[in-house]
Amino acid sequence: MDLRNRLLQRLSQDDIHEMCFLTQGTENDSLKEELYTLISDEDVRVSYNALWVFTYFDLSNNKWLYAKHDELIDKAIAEKHEGKRRLLLTLLLRQPFECGNLRTDFIDFCFETIQSSHESYANRALCMKLAYEQCKFFPELLSELSNCLEIISTEPLSSGLKTAKRNVMKKIFKDVRSV
């Protein structure tokens, strides 16, 4: 199967499900690797579609991406295309963050994105959630995140961004109370 040619076209839900089916299981890790390589393709449609397919991976196949954690963070930080950045952040949100492997550059990136009025609401909401997943290990970082979320309360926010903020604040409050 020529994945790149498939990804050059507009994909339907059926196409995505078929690609997920073809790449599932450990016996198809080479196809996953080929698909992963295509997220860096020079053609925006190919790279976007490759990322989009990964967002549909089931839990067991999504674990394959855990080994790519740092690479995905690097790509998300460097990505200029809003849609591709959103998909990269979505993939990262599906990964575990562990206390010993946190990257301060990514935490800083999330804080900057949350506060950036030039960033899309979706990316800001994803960065709120990602910031929480990284800060939850440290009360002082949770406090900083809480302050950051309070600061953006002064600007007009979409209903989705308000909901993400409220949900993250609930988690912060719960974590602070349990300490």
C-alpha cells in the first residue's frame, strides 16, 4: 500500500478507519513507522492527514507513539501550521506525562500558548489540559497555572475555552485540597 499517495487525497472517515485497521497490531509496526515518517512530509495535506490518522488510533496502538513523546513535543513547539499543531497537541494529550521526564520548554510553551490571543481557541484549550498534566506533580506549578488561568479570565473567551479553563481549575482545586 502506498500510504503517501493515499494521504495526498481528501480522506473520509472510512479511509481513516481503514488506515487504522491496516496499521494496527505489532506486526504492522513498520507501517506505523512509515505513517509516522509522513507527519514530516513537505506536503501539508500528507502530513496533516498522517497526523489525523494517528488521532484515531485505539488505545493499544496509540501506545506505539509513547516512544515518540519527545519528538512529538519538538514538532508541536516548532509547528507553524495551526491545524497540524492542534493534532500534535491532541496526540500528546493522549500520552502519559511522568514527573521525572517533564520538559520545561514544553511547560513554558503551554503557558505561552494559553496566554496568546493570537493562538486558536482549540490550541489554547489543549495547552491548558497539557499544562495541567505536567504541573500536577508540583504544587508551585499548579499555583502558577491557576494564576495564568485567572489572568486570561479578563479577556473574552469562547465557551469551549471557558469550559476547558473551568475543568482544569476544578482539577487544580481538587489536587490542592488533597495535599
